[in-house]
Amino acid sequence: MTSEIVVIGGGTAGVRLARQLGAGARVTVLGEETHAPYNRVLLAEVLAGRYGPEVIALPEVPVRRGVRATSVDRDRRVVHCADGTAVGYDRLVLATGSNPVLPPLRGIGPGLPDGVHPFRTLDDCAALSGAVRPGTRAVVVGGGLLGVSAARALAVRGAKVVLAQQGEHLMERQLDVSASGLLRAHLELLGVEVHTECRVRGLRTTPEGTVGAVVLADGFALDAEIVVLACGVRPRVGLAVDAGLEVRRGVVVDDELRTSDPHIHAIGDCAEHDGVVQGLAGPALEQADVLASVLNGEGARYSGTRALTRLTLASATSPLDLAAFGDPTPRPGDDVVQLADATRGAYRKVVVRGDRLVGGVLLGDLASVGALARAWEGDEALPDSLPLLHLLTNDGGA
């Protein structure tokens, strides 16, 4: 391979691509953060104090750290950077990831008040770690995967945590009502105060300019010394928009992860394939692997990823594992199998549509998750001879 490949983004997708292309490839990876590349999925474990930052480092690849790409000149095939340098390319890969969503709350201006934190980067994690102490009053806004992880981590550190979720239940994208109820009970055992169907209106600051409270839509105020904004993420597409590439929610790519410019590809959180922005680590890794094969001339194609969400909530007194995949909400005519053990706090459910496994949720007991994930990811017909209850046995009916 003799072409010059430039990758913008030193996160999971960009680093995986550089590794898969191999030492013989002429690859330049531009990473905006000054840290060595790391596994963003494990940030909550760093915040909880279970891991040091060095533990979540990704395998070493050469990255130009602290270099922010500011524009792409498609005619000359050059990337311009904030430090005044320019990098030419034959193939450009956008692996720019996503940005945290900052909700339009009163009290949030051009900058965040002191004590208000997003939770997306290692620097965010370090800032939170430096601010939290036993007894610190912390409010986490957002009850999705990121918010739940942050609330648990802060509680483990001894903070007095309130989790405010606008939706009807926690982790609505992944969990059904029953599973969410068990998750809520787990968080409450850790001391987290959970509020659902709770809309945040704004922030109240002290005369010194630091956050003092989170104000709800009904006027009730939650005292806070720390506020974590975990309201989701948005694909980071500014470079692509400015360069004139086709962008919808994400940078639109085809089955070769190619954008509307044949010399530019996109992978990971910033990419939109077949109308879907995946936004998870698993699909980002798969896209990087496919693109490495494409750039190596091996004729690979990306057809989408059937991603499984997994979360481990570790604590000395009440650890909890959960996994979710597909659509756990049945439609009329679907078959549903559920097993619940209130004593052990375990819950397992699968949804079967016709002869296909279309979704499932497991909490507390993940012994069957491997076989279930394989059956779902393979999208193959279930054997007629297999009783549905066997899908929830320890071997998943294998």
C-alpha cells in the first residue's frame, strides 16, 4: 500500500483502523485530545476509582496528539490543522466521534457554570474526580446508559446522588419497564435517589458563579454542588458539513463506508449508514475492520451491526450485570418468554417474532447471553423443535 491515509480522530474507531491497516500502511492519525487513546466505554470505572487512566489505554498506535483538524480542502486533498500544519491525503477517514448534548437549560450560556460537567472525555472524568468528595451533593441529568453509569460511579465515590430522568423509566432505549425497575432498585440500594418523568428547567448559580441547584419544571430545586449532564450525544459532523459532504444526522456513507466524496470515508459515531447512526463501540470496531479491508483492496462491505449493549454495575454489596439487544417491546402476535427471580434480582426476557429472535433483556444472570446474542446477531430461523423457554436456559438452547 503506497497511498497516504489520514485519519481524523484518535478514538476507538480511528485507532482500530490504524491497527488493522498494519505497520506497512502510510497512516497519519490526528487526535485532538492530548491523552494517549483510551477506551471511552470504561470512563465510569475510572470515575468510580476502580481503574486508573492507564488501565483503559488502547493498544499503542502512532497518533499526533493535541492536533485539531479545522478544515478539509477536498480539491487539493489537504487537511488543515489548528497548529498551522497541513496534511495531504489520498484517502481521508473521518472518525470524529460525537459530542455530548448540552440541553437548552436556563443558566447555561456560552460556557458551563463552575461545577457543571459533561461526561464524555478523560478530561471530563478527571474534572469530576477532582470535584467529588464523600457527601458531595451531585445531580445527574439524564437516565440513559451514560447517566446511569455516572450516577453509579459517583455513588461509589460517596457522593449523595440524585438522578433526574425525563422519560418514564431508566435506559428507555435498551430496557423494558420491568428491567428498568430492577435497575432502579439497584441504584437506590447504592443510595442514588432516582426521579423519573422529571423535566429539568434550568440551573441556579451562587453569587460566586458556581452551580447551586438544579431547578425542575414544577419549580422544585435539587441542591447540587456538582451537576453532570448526561443527555446523550450528537454525531460530530462540523468538518464534514464545512467540506460540503452529504450529512443528515451523521456523515452519510455507503457499504464501503465512503462518503459523497469518493476519497473520503467515515466510521464510528459520526457515520450514518442506511439511515442509522450506531453510536456504540461495537459497531465502530466493525466499521473500522471493514474499512481496513476496503482500503486494502479486499472488497469488503458493511451491512450494519446488530449491537448488544452490556453494562456492569459493580459494587461491594450489590453488583449487577445487564445486557440488552434488539427490540425488547413486543408487537401484537409476538411470542414473549420471561423469567424473573425477585430474590436474586434476576430478570430474563426474549421476544420472538415468527421464527426470529428480535430482542431481549437480561439482568443479574447473564449465563445465557452468549448464545442469545449469537442467535440474534446471526438473524437465523430458530429451530421448530426448540421450546422457547430453552432460550433462557444457561446455554441459551444451544
